[in-house]
Amino acid sequence: MMRTMRHPAPVVPPEQSPPESTWIALTLGAVLAVVMGAANVYLGLYAGMTVAAAIPAAVISMAFLRVVLGRSSILENNIVQTMASTGEALAAGIIFTAPALLLVGAWQQFEFWPTTLIVLLGGMLGLIFMVPMRRALIVDRPDLIYPEGTACAEVLKVGERGGSGVGLIARGVAAGGLFKLLVTGIRFVQPTVEGALTAGRSVLYAGADMSAALLAVGYIVRLEIAVLVFTGGAIGWVIALPMLGAPLAGESSLEAAGRIWSTQIRYLGVGAMVVGGLASFWSVRRGIAAGLASLGGARLGADVQAATVRTERNLGMTTLLVLFVVTTAATMAFYRMLVGSTGVALLATILMIVASFVFVAVATYIAGLVGSSNSPVSGMTIVALLFSAAVMLGVGISGESAVLATLGIAGVVCCATCAAGDVAQDLKTGLIVGATPARQQMATIVATVVPAFFFAPILTLLHSAYGIGTGEPGSLRAPQATLFASLTSGVFGDGELPWLLIAAGAAIGVGLLIVDAVLVRRGSRFRAHVMPIAVGLYLPFSLAVPILIGGIVASAAAGARRRRNDSDEGTDDGVLFASGLIAGEALIGIALAGLIAAQLPLPVTIVEQPLLSIAVFAGIVALLVRSAQRSAA
């Protein structure tokens, strides 16, 4: 039934060619890519999550072009958001891996060229591997919603045509921004309302993040995916947590829950992700092969691209091939510089290419399914790290060179995976608004090169000011990098990995594949997709709760529309308001990150009243319900 879905007609028809990759758009996009990349480096190191930059960048671009320059072009705005979101994606890639090199003692500081090359090479490979999959996973798969890309397209469309939708987005921005200010700026609302208790030798936990953005993501991805993510969280926190231990001496129940999740439960998620990642790649193998075959069968001349409809024009085969050869050679040289051995560098390059191609495909698919914000990039990077480490050990490579090579592979793969998911969201936006894919892809190259040179200085500044992963009060925790460091130490050093838990997670993944196959055979509309469940299993359970609430609101609104019109199509005001919530929380989150990084004081008034926090969050839910009801009225 999902295969009968169709993409709507693009806002800008293929036969029209309004301004797109102008110098104004490219300059503004490059500036925002650096700014949002920098802000997300801090946020990611501090909280382990980054804020989506596409929608905030679209809002900023529309305001700047319309108000300051007195012009408006939806395709120019699309180029700006494409570039800004690339900076955010690269930030997520580098903060997950580069600090691990410090934590294992391989680096004493963030070295400029290695850090820059990890970002630059990974970002380029993500684009190179993503482009051939555009038709297979975006154009030919309207059932893959790419929620951030779809939401960003709605923001761009409303900003282009004006009308009441602009006010609806503005109210969402105001509500999301105010809520984020209450959570992070003055701490009037708790970021997470949670509690735990001990029953015998078991720990019981309940909690929910107070996040307007996660609520909005749940609305956009709809109920089925939200339920799957919640199911994964329930498997880990409701079923596995009570079975895995009790508080240690002097440890509270809540601290015990966090420790058990960090040291045990999320390794179940890692195992499930291994199975889910392989299954996801297998499920889209024919589409990926068709996309590659279509490029491989094309002539290398530019005349092929010239004859293509504007809205279907990708970077040419020649361009992609040259970029791939140059990037691969540069990666080989980088690994040679990193480990000091040509043989190890060659092996690392081969492993990196294989892992990048596989996980770019998987990340693109998952981004379409649950969104880039919920894509388990760190989980996929863990798989790449363990795969690379196993091969290194298998051929007898160990010691510091193996550690450097493995983390170097993980760094490039992580940046490639983050970049691919981001590019997919942007190309989905472009498909909806009628952009030229090749121009978006060229803008992505610019937005990869320019910010890459800023990440090493930013990381150095933050490490000098706060300390990264030191565990000291006020330091930046860098949770993913800390996990990667412990995994590497466990494989090559004195640490140990919970292989039984990883195997148990893989068994859960296999069981879910069997359940999903049974559902398909019975013709069920509900599916037991492995990856969304693995996402919920890997992430803190509190994140899944607002996502589920958003999915419930979306389902109720869709049901009301069907009862009224016998159709679930048309403008959904809930999506517009939800997009505003994401933009508002992200904009204020970035602004607060800048203030914190500049060490400017905030008017903090810590209020630890869970019921008050829940009441304020319920107000945001009520606003979303009201906006969704407008569509159903």
C-alpha cells in the first residue's frame, strides 16, 4: 500500500530556472555552515546530540533575503539551508570520533591537519556515495518520508507564498524557542523528568525528555515509526534493565539505571544495529544497484547531463569518478601520515571505502525512515570500528598503529555517514521544491570544504576551556567519543567488551527480522522494522516518550482528516507548526551554545518541580494538537 504513494508536483517546474546557486546564497550558506557547525560541536560534546540546522537556516535565509535584500527565491533559500545543514552534519561526525584519539592517549591535542582531513574526506565520500543512490532511495521511494527534509520543504514553501502558514510557523518558532529557553537558558523546566526505584535486585525506571523538537519529530515521522522507537526503548529499559543488576554501594537507583544503560543496555542496541544495518542494506540492494548501473551505463561527457531534465540533473559520472579517485588517494596519504606505515594505510583505506559505502546506503535509508536526528550514526560507526578492529587483529596488526588506524577509519566513516544522511534530507527538500540536484550537490562540496578548516581550532578552544571527556565537573562529556575510546581500548588494550550482550542484541535483531517476515506474509500494514527498534534500544528511553506522543497526535489528526475527507492528503497545519517547533528550539539552542561558549552568564533559576515541567510540556502538546485540528476541521 505504501508503494502507491507519489511525490507532489514540485513548487518550481522543471522548465523554469529561477536564481539558485547565486553568490549571495553561497556566501550566506558558507557562513551559516561554519556558525552552526561550531555551535553543534559544543552541543554535541556537552549533551551527545546535535540540533538540526536545515530549518533554522531556511528561516534565517528567508528573513535575510526578503527583509534585508528585498528579494525572495525559494531555490536560493534551499541552497542556503543545504549548506548550513552540511556544517551541522560534519560537526556530528567529528565530535563522535576525534576526541576518542585524545581519550586513548594517541593524541595529546587536536592536530590540525588530521582533524581537518577526517572531516573533509568523510564529507566528500558521503556525497560521492550518496549521489548514485538518489533515484533509488529518494525519487523512486516516496514512502521514505525523510522527515526533516519534508518539514524544511514545507517551511520554504510557506515562506515563498506567504499567507497564514507563515504565522503558523512563526508561532511554532516562538513556542519552541521559548520552551528551549525555559529548559536550557533559565532551567525553569527540567530537561528530563525521570525517576527510578529498586525492587529487590532489580532497578525500575520511568522518564521522559521535555523536548518540543522531539515531540515535533514524532509528529512528522508518524505513529508507526514512533511506536517502533518506543518499543526498542521498552525492550531495553522495561524488560532488560530489571534483569541486569541492582545499585552498587552508595549508588542511587537513578544512577544505577544510567550506569546499567551505559555499560550494558546500549550494547544490546549495538548488536541489534549490526543485524539491522545488514538487513537494511540487503533490503535496498536492488535499488542501489540500479542507481549505480544507471550511472555506469552513462557516457562520461557533459552532454548527457545537458540533455537531462533540470530537476533530475545530478553531478556527472566524470565529476564523481574524479572526486572519488582524488579523495581515495588523499585518504591513503592521510592514513600513511597517521600511522606511519604504507601497508597499514592501504588496508585502512580499503576497509574505510567498504564500510563507508555500506553505511552511506544504510544511513540514507534510515534517514528516510526515521529522520537524520534519530539515525543511529554512532551505532553504525561502532559497527565499522569493530569490523575494522577485527580485520586488523586478524592480520596481526596491533598496538598504537592499530588504534590510530581503527579510529581513523571510524572518523572518516562517521563523517561520511552523517554527511550522507544530511545530503539525502536536502535532496528530498530539493525534490519537493523543484531544485536542481547538481547545484545542491556542488553547494554541499563548498559547505564541506569551508567549515572543515574550523573544527580543529574549535575543538582545541573547547578542550582548553572546559576539558573534553575528562570527567571533571563542568567538563564536556563527549559520550559517543568516550564509548568509542572504551571499545578501542577493549579490543587492543586492557579493557573488555560485553560480547555476550552484543550477541544478545544481535539475537534480538534476528528475532525482529523473523517477526517482520511473518507480518509481511500475513499482509499486515504494521511492520517490525529492525532499525527503528534498535534506535530505541540504543538511545535513552526518555527520548522515545515525546516522539511517541507526537506520533499519537499525528495519528489522531490523520484519522480526523480521513473521517472528514476520506483522504489523508493535503496541507497539514500540524507539520507546519511542528517544523516551527524544531526551528525555534534549534535557533535558541544554538544561541545559548554561543553564549555558553563565550562564557557569558545566563539568568539560571533552577526549579526542580517535575509536575511543573510536565505541565509546561503539556502546554506545547496542546498547541500542537490545536494546530493539527485546524487541518482536520
